[in-house]
Amino acid sequence: MQPSSRFGPVTGLLVHVAAWREGEVAVLDGISVTTAVRTCWDLACWLDTVEAVALIDSLRHVGAVSLADLERYLPRTVASGAGGSSRRR
């Protein structure tokens, strides 16, 4: 699926636009947001390794995502050929 709207540029905000699969977007207070596990995947694809690991670990620490969630997500994402998947294995 593709995002239904775009915005920007906004000073100090880096915006990435990417397609997503069903189940990777949730609605929170009326706003469409990526799920925690999809957000972790995006962080891993777009940031340098050290920064991505620190942010993903923070999401795990607050209970937003579990290691099991990430382990379940990886095989289906790699199988689909999603961007950055070979780099993040």
C-alpha cells in the first residue's frame, strides 16, 4: 500500500515515504501510524547500525515491541524482498 497523503518539508524533520503491507499501519487517536515492529524495521533500514540498535532497544525496553515480535516479522519481510532486508539480516 502507498501512503494516502504527504507533507513537508518541515524544518528539523526528516520524512521517509515507503509502501507498507496490510497490518503494518494502525490508527492512534485518528492518525495513521506504523506499528512498533514496522517502525523498528524502518529504523534498521534508514539509520546507521548504532543509532538503530539504540532506538530499537529503547522500544523494547518500554514494551512497545518484543524480541519475539521482531523475530516473527523478519522472515516475512525478507521473503517479500522489502527494501534493505539483505543489509539487515
